[in-house]
Amino acid sequence: DIQWAGVASLDLLRSLIQSTGSIPLLLIGCRRELSVDTDQLIAAGVDVKEGIIFDGKAKDGTTQLDNVLNAFEADDSVRLTRIELSNLRPDSVVGLVAEVLRKDPSEAAELSASIHMVTNGNVFHLFQVLRYLVDKEIIAYSEEGEWTWDGSAVQECLMAPNSVLELVLGTIKSQSQEVQEALKVASCLGSEVDAAAIDVV
């Protein structure tokens, strides 16, 4: 998730790639097309120091990450491939939902259409919505060993949460106070956290 890389991380990335020589090395990074600019970070209360702007745009419209990637493209020893990923199309959402719920695509079509209407095919949002519906027991695992749901209940439920943030916050707020405190600590320690580290903090 390199869009949040600061100057030191980008320098490390540059050094790593340029020092490998003929050693085969594959690095895969992802970034969102819509970057948060410095003004938005400041407005959100983020302490933005000079030269440490994450992927915020400079006055000329470029970002630090853009500069690094452009340098790689100009380097003959580096082969840089950009792959643009878009949201899932409605038929792809049907296939994904059918796969997750182990249903025939025709059985999952109506549910998938409702989910696509809310998520616009955003994969992260899609899985949050599915999890939300399962947590609310609107999608439930029956005694017969299959996933079931009521279409009208799905549509009624999906009228309430209207963003990924609301879904995630709803999930967090449903946890105990102790779990919420642990999540606050874990959010500062990276994407993978050892339980012992949380205990120490």
C-alpha cells in the first residue's frame, strides 16, 4: 500500500531496487488513483511535516511517489508495469457472491444486484456489506447447510449503511470496550500485530 509511504520508505524502496543489480526481484505495490492532498490531511488533523507528505500532491500536481515511479520508468534496468484495476462489473459481483455463498449464479443474482447498487463494485465495500448482512443474520446459514436470505430484508437493511466507513465503524462499535481499546492500539502498530505487543503497550 505504497501511497502512504513517507520519504524514508520511498528512499528505501529506491535504494533496494537500484542496488539489486542482476538479482531477480519482483515488487508489487498498490495505490489508489484518488490521492489525499496535503490540505485534506491538515483539515483532518494530520500533522504534515515539510517533505513528509505521504502521497499528497505538490504544487505542480505531482507526488513523491509519482517522482519515484517516473524515475524507475526512465531506468533501463527496471521494468515497471502499471496495471489499472477498476470496480467489479455487475456480472463479476454475481460470480463473486455466488462463489462466497456457494450458490448458483442465478440464485445469487438478485442479492448481487442489491449489493452492487450499494457498493458500485468496490471489492472491499462488497465484503464489508456481506459481513454486515451475516452479522445482522439477514444472510444466515440454515440447518440444511446452505446460505439463505430474504431479498426484501436485504434491501431494507442496505438502506441504512451508506459508506464503507459506516460499516467498519458499526462493526467496531459492536465490540466490547476492551476490544475497541485493543483495536486503537493495534491500529498504530501496523497491518499485522502480535497480541503480545498489544499487551505490552
